[in-house]
Amino acid sequence: MRIDILTLFPDMCTAVLKESIVGRACAQGLVTVQCHNIRDYTQDRHRRVDDAPYGGGRGMVMQAEPIYLCWKAVCEQTGTRPHTIYMSPQGRPFSQQLAVEFSHRENLLLLCGHYEGVDERLLEEIVDEEISIGDYVLTGGELPALVVADSIIRLCDGVLADSSCFEEESHFHGLLEYPQYTRPEEWMGRKVPDVLLSGHHANIEIWRRLKSIERTRIKRPDMMARFVPDPADAKRLKKAAKLFPDEHFEL
Ligand code: SAM
């Protein structure tokens, strides 16, 4: 998969993308991420890429032409028209489901706005959809683009050890993940739950599933209300909950 990021601050993006799991995935060629400086495509002799808004008002608006030329250069480089996403607080809320959907695409282009945003005509001309990372306003689209890129890259083949790494995580199946523990067995008088030390893999699997449901109900009742359990699984869990009488699992 290839992700192209169009930005006025490419260093901000490359600094993050070269680190950790995402950095390794890029270095190993599992994904390609290219950051493009929109300013390199301005034809203004002062390298300006923004101007005052028509109709007056505060702030500056990013001009259409430099972004369009940058986008066209990416289309030529990749030999395709990438699915083009404008990072915007007005967009569709981002989610794990969208990350999965985007991870199946060969090419994705993320456009980062700045200042008051981007000339509307450019959005009409090249953008396929607008995506928001939440109902708040940031100074630019770089952090949102990095959030989106990171969540997609970790889903790509070979980036994590195997798909169970993300399939068991929060949000993948509409629930939050179970609690995690590591050494030592006791810390500040708090013990790791016995079942996790038992080596009984079937009981561990059931306990984690029950915990996952319990904490989703407590932390995210909105998610729980949307969760539709498989009837056979629900029956199995109800029976299995009796294995852990001290936990008082509600099902
Ligand atoms: N004037 C715009 C409005 O009220 O809708 C906000 C512009 S914002 C200051 C500058 C840029 O940051 C946007 O063009 C967008 O690319 C990015 N941005 C800000 N908040 C965002 C969010 N919640 N999700 C995605 N992108 C965001």
C-alpha cells in the first residue's frame, strides 16, 4: 500500500513516521509513505500558498492551485488517481471500521489543511471524502493525517506479528479489550488475576471475553448498546461465567 500526504509541514509528518512500528514497516517496504510539500508547487515568487478569504473575515485560506499541482504530480508518480481524503473537522468521524476499509486500498492520499482551511473549489475538484478525527479543531491536518496513517499501517500485512494482534483489540469487534498485566505477579499489593497464571488457555480466553464485555458496559455504555452478541456465544459465556464466582460478571 502507498499513502501520500500533502502538507505544508512535511518534516512534522516524517519525524513521526520514521519511529517505532510504523517506521519499521516503511523501512521494510511493507508500506510506502511519501510526504509532499505543497509549497514546492506554488508558482508565486514569494512561495505563498495562502491568501485572504473573499468576503472578508479573519485568517488565511490555502489556495487551490498549489494543492492541485501537488496532487497532479502524485497522480503522475503513482500512475493512478489515489482515493483522496481531506482531513477536516467537518468530515465523517474516523473509526476502526474506516481504518480497516482504507487498509484494503492500494493508494490513499491525505490532504492536510492549515489556517482557515482550503479553497472550496479545490475540495470539489479532487476530494473523494472528508474525514475528521473528532469534534474539536486543530491548527492543521498533519496530526489527523498521522492518526489515520498510523491506524491503517498497523493493519497492513506483515506489520504486526499476525492479525490476532489487532482483531482482539478495542473497537475491532465493537468491544473494548480485556485488561492486560505483566511482571511482577504482585505490585503495590495488587495481584495478577489467578486465571492468568493458571496456564488454562480455555479459561483464560473465556475470562478475557467476559472482562471485555464487562469493561465495555462500564466504560462505554454507548458501544454496549450497539453490540449484538452471537446467541450461541452469549449462551456459552453465561455458562462459563460461573467458573469465576468472585467476579460477579453480569450477562
Ligand atoms: N475553519 C475550519 C472550520 O471551522 O471547519 C477549520 C480549519 S482548521 C484551523 C485547519 C485545518 O486543520 C483543517 O483544514 C483541517 O485540515 C485540519 N483539522 C483541524 N481539526 C481537524 C479534525 N478534528 N479532524 C481532521 N482535520 C482537522
